[in-house]
Amino acid sequence: MTGSSPGYQQFFAELKRRRVFRVMAVYGIVGFVLLQIVDLVVPALLLPEWTYRFAALILLIGFPIAVVLAWAFETTPDGVRRTAEAAPGELAEIIAAPASKRWPAGVLALVGMTALLAGTWYAGRQSGGTTVLSGPGEPAGSELRFAFADLADDPRPSIAVLPFVNMSDDASNEYFSDGITEEILHTLARIRDLRVSARTSAFAYKGVQRDLREVGQELSVSYLLEGSVRKDGDQLRITTQLIDVRSDAHLWSEQYDRTLDNVFQIQTEIAVAIAEALRIPLGLDEGEALVVPTADLEAYDLYLAGRAQMRERGQSVYEAARLFEAALARDSNWAPAWAGLAESQALFPYYAPGPDDPPTPPDSAYWARHLDAAQMAASRA
């Protein structure tokens, strides 16, 4: 009898019977794929930056609607109709089934929700308008702050980080200059009172000579950060300049001549200098830092190489995963490398590992590895 089973078991059995778990899994994974497509299409078509947030918001709103519809209705050979009540003993049979048959549906639903949340978080980071939690001293009721639907309504200063030029004698160091660009962008994105343009939007201007005022208008930003990177052995020179798009004036510029082991300090100094130039607070919680460093510079170099492969997409995501794993072999506690590994693994089902191979359908072992990497990144952030 189902009445002898705890209420939560009957509830989960009902969810399984009504195929709600399946809908959650499919919706989450399909939503993640759609956000990846948006990530590729927005810079290619020069769509406005709010496209990321709009797509993420629509998918989030649609999720509970899909769950409710899955609960209330079922598809039959005669069409869609209201879900019938459970037959006598049907729920008891589901509850009595072995764990190997009961658990996969719930695990896949969890994976789907995780994929959807990861996709919306990534979309928020791309647009620099992520939803944030209230910090100490913020007024009650501001626990959740959604991104502005119209960028014109966002009062925060806005900035785009254009790809830094590789000035090294070795052209193969371009992955390093691109990586530094991306890391500075992520550092600036942690300043809550600053809106940062999406990486993909900014990288669309890589190698393109354009009037900076036009670039600023197309990216809907008021300020641009551009610069160059020269790497020679362990010697590093980074030159940066902050430009007011409206007046085409240089508000701030600096040249950093340091050894490579100071690269994380340089990223922080650039972010702090920009915040001071724009007269905005860093907005950090107690103990929070703008940059998550590693003591192993070889791990950092492998990580930047992995990020470069991620930007290529396609089969390069597999090489990116290998590079992130190599970085973690040197520093297993570095959160960015774990996050990069989780991000690359999430793309495996959509790209073939070789030119003659079909994409590999994800199985339970794949999702377990992906979730482990994501959890490791979260616990070390």
C-alpha cells in the first residue's frame, strides 16, 4: 500500500510517474545548448549585449511552466490530456523498485537544472550584468537584483575590454595576451558597480581597426580598455589605457614591467586603477579578492592555453580539457582551472572528439565527472 510509505517517497514516485523528472532533465540540457548557441550567434551578428540576459530570463521563466505542464498533462495516442490518477499499486511499485531504476531519473533532473543554472550564470557573466546577492550593509529586500532589461536604464559606468595586442617576438604567445585580456575582463566583472561588456562581443573586434567611438557605440559602453602584452621569458610588460568613448580622451594609462610571478598583482592593480579613475567602489565583501591566484605559474600558463582552446570551440574543447587537467595536476586547489574543466566538459556532447567521430552521447559517468569538476570549482572559489 502506498499509504505505508513516507509522504516524500510517494511525492517523488508521483513525479517519476508523471515524467516530471524527464522534462526537467531535457529542458535544462536543451536550455544550456540554446545559451551556447546564443553565445556564438551574438558576436557573429553583432546583436545587442542584452540578448544574453533576455535568452537566460526566458529560459528561467519557462522552466517552472514546463514542470507544471508536465505534472498536469500527459501525451497519449489520442493527444494531450490531463494526467490520470495513479492506478492502485502503481506508486508502490515505483517505490519498491531497486535504486538503480529509481535514482537515474532524479539524477538526470538534477543535472538538467544544474546545466540550466550554469548556462544562465555564464550568460550573466558574458553580459557583465549577473544577478547578485546582497552584501553587508545593503538594504533589506535587495537579496536578488536582476539585470536591467534595457542597458540605457543601467546607471553604472560601462566598459569593454578589447583584445590586448601581442607584442612578443614569439607570435605563438598570442594565447597569453588573449588570456590576459580575458582575465582582466573577469576581474573587472567582479566590481559590482561596473558593467562589463561580454567577452565574445569584445573579441569580435580582435585585429580590427575601427574608430573607438564607433566601437563603444556598437558595444553600448562608455569606456574602452585597450592595451598590449609583451612576454619574454619570465619578464612581462603590460601596457593599458582607459578611453572615454564619448570624448575619445585617455583617462588613464599605465605600463607594468614586472616578472611573470606578479601577473595576478597586475590584474588587481589594473582593476583598482580603473575603479579609481571612474570613481566607483570595488564593492568587495570582507575577505573577498578580485583575483584568485595560483602559486604555480606553469599551471597558470596551461590554464591560459586552455582558455584559448575554449574560444576555438569544436574539437578544441577536448584539448582545452586536457590543458585544464594538466593545470590541475600542478595545482589541484585552483578554482579557475576546475571551472574551466567543468565548462569544457559541458560542451563534449555537442562536439565530436575527432574529424571522423560522431559526438559522444553523455552517460552517467560523464555527468558524474562534470558535476565533480563543477563542485570542486565552487568549493575552492
